[in-house]
Amino acid sequence: MLLPGRSEVTSDVDRGVELTTYATPTIVDLKTITLADYGILAALTVLVLFVVLVPYLALAAKARWFLKSPRALKLLNRTAAGFMVGAAAAIAARQ
């Protein structure tokens, strides 16, 4: 769900936080959690975020380096345009 004034990326991040918030009580009994357990959960959260986000950062750095060239940017734009034309043709063919 997109809210006014919010980007889709922000909305997706919020969904991840909501999922974690709603799923945690089904995995961990919140009545018996101790401070040490909370620390373990926090450490695991940081570890998982690190493992998931570092590859994205590496790919973004490579993409930024690659797209500095006008030739590469032109290729990207033409490829994206081709995908859009293909999607439009598929939609038109279904109608």
C-alpha cells in the first residue's frame, strides 16, 4: 500500500518492519524473554540485515561505475525501452 508522499521503497521497508513485528510473537514467547534474549535477537537482526544488504551495496557500486559511460547509459535506456515495448505488446495481445 502506497501512502501519499511516500515512495514505494520506503513502503517496502515498512512492510518488512511490520512483518518482523507481527511474526516475532509467534516465534518468541514475549512473556519469557530476558535482556540477554533481546540482545541475541538484536544481534541476529543486525547480522541478517548485513548479510542481505551488503550484496546490494556491492551491486549498486558496480552499476554506478558501469553507468558512468555514456555508451553504457545509452545501452541501458535502449534495453529498458525494449522491455517496455515487449510488455506493452504482451498487454495488447491479451486484450
